[in-house]
Amino acid sequence: MNNNLKKILIATGGTGGHIFPALSLANHFAEKKKIVEIISDKRGINFLKNSTKIKVITTISSILFKDNLIKLLLSLLTNVFGLIHSFFYLIFNRPNIVFGMGGYSSFPTCAAAIILKIPVILYENNLHIGKSNRYLLPFVKKIFVSYQELEGISAKHKIKIVKIGNIIRSEILNMKTVNKFNYNEENLNILILGGSQAAQIFGDKIPLIIEKCVKSKIQLKIFQQCLPKQSEFLNNFYRKLNIEFEVFNFTTNVTHYFLKSNLAITRSGSSMLAELTNAKIPFISIPLPSSADNHQLKNATFYANKGFSYLIEEKDLESKLFNLIEKLNQDTSLLDQIKTKQGQYSDKTVFKNIDEEINKFTNEKY
């Protein structure tokens, strides 16, 4: 990597889908002996508070509320303050380069960097470009993407696209084949994940489907992420079903559960789908229907079409999930087929790709 690139600032949104790639990228640069800082909003800071290696800065930002004039004006004012805050921070702590990882809280910092003529590289890991990255794209030279099939970029900006793969946790990239299960002899060990925001509907509806599975003599072990307020109910519910289970709230140590599972039910954030695929865990993807630009459905459709997973829309959860679990239990070769296809895909070269592209970028005249 270019030795002149000594200080790097990573601006990121506050959800897990933005934070975890940002933290993985920051750890990679830190291992290269670079000075690395992450800037995010209060949501993101909650995920990063236990990170001791990386300096974390809180920014000011707001999503734009277009349905209410007063809220719109307040959100615009908040973002103006965020832009001013970022502007002065960058003046006094000038990095050599800024990475914009997407999410509305990354926008003020990236916009301020562009004004100050600090090089900016964007990163997009969804199948449809997010609003922040879309607004910034005309003013930057490169956007790193996970998939060449990315939608939402105008033809004149496609030359800026550089496919690098998915930036995910190095411990998952370096995993050996984790699920050496014999599906004919062992239970379905189902990991239920609702994303960094959890998914209340998963805690409300999926247990009833698990109960139906138990009554149908399907042997299960359950590992379910839930909201803290759902923990007591779920513990009592699964205890009455007399099955092996573990209920947990959001954790950054999800690999602990990867090692125990041979099937996952998950929201369709791009980072989680990439992690499950790289870990070779077959999964059922249930997109969040309210995701911006319906990007979770696009993510889920892409992975299903590749043969890496199954897709059930949330509206069909109660009518289709039991039937699919029953089908997989009766014919476990279907899970083996998914694992075989997942095994043909890997993001192991993602950090090597990033280093090579940064060298090209910093050697060019910006």
C-alpha cells in the first residue's frame, strides 16, 4: 500500500450493515500501521464503543423527513450543522483520504472532504446504490462495489465502478469449512438473525412456526437473536417446547453461532448475506419490506438466483416458512446443494483488491 497514505478517515452510516464493513476496513488499515479513524452517528458509536484500536468520532446528521415540512427543515438544519462540524474537523485533522461507506451519517463528512479537495472513495455493498452514495458519486473518482450488477448508477458514472468484493470480518473470511454436519444424522440447527436492529416480527411469528415444526416431529435446535424485551417470552416459549435453544440479543460475536448452525433465517442486509455465504451456511432470506429503494429484496433475490439461499417475502412468512423447513428436513440434499454453490464463491481477496486499487488511485493525479 502507498506509504504516503498515512492517515485514513472512514465515514459510515450507523447500522450494522455499514458499521461492520467500516470496522473491518479500519482494522485492515490499522494492521498496515496506518492512522485510522471512524466517524459515525450515535447509533454507530454504540457498535464501536468496545473498539480499542480505532479512534471513533461522533458526527451530527439526520435522515431527510420529506413527509413533514417542519421535520424536513429540522433535518436539513441538522445536516448543515453536521457539514460545518465535519468541515472544521477535517481542517484540523486532515486525512490523506476519506472512505464513504454509505448511510446518511456518512454524507456530511464526505461532502466536506470534497469541498476541501480531500480524495474520497465510496463503498457500496448493496445491489442498489444508497442515496448518500448516489448524491456523492458525481463528485468522486471511484466507487468500490461488492457486485458488478449494482443498480441505480447512471451510465456516465459507471466508469467509476471498481469491483472489490464484500468487505466482511476477517475471522469469517479466514474460516475453514465450519459446518461439517451430517444432515442425515443431526438436527436442523437453525440460527435466526434479525440484523443489527433486530426484527420484532421474527420474535413474534417465527416461534409459532417452530412450534408447528416440533409438533410435526422435526428435530430442531434454535439459536435466536431478539430484542431485549422479547428475551423472557422466547426463553419461556422454547422451554415449554422442550427443545434445545439459546436466545440472545445483538452480538458482534456472531461467528460463535455460525459454528453451531447448519441453517439460518435472516434479514437481507448485504453484509450478513455475504458473511453467511462465505461461511457456507445455507440460509432463508426474509427482506425488510421498508428498506430504502427495496434494496433488501434486491439483495435477497440476487443471492437466491445464485443458488446460495432461499427467499421468502415477509408477507408470506406465515404461509411459506413452515413448508420450506419441512421440505429441507425431508430432503437435506437441498442444503448440501446450496453449500456446494456457496463454496464456489469467496471474498478472500477483498483486502488485497482494496490495497491494489488504492495504490492505483493515490498514484493518479486527483
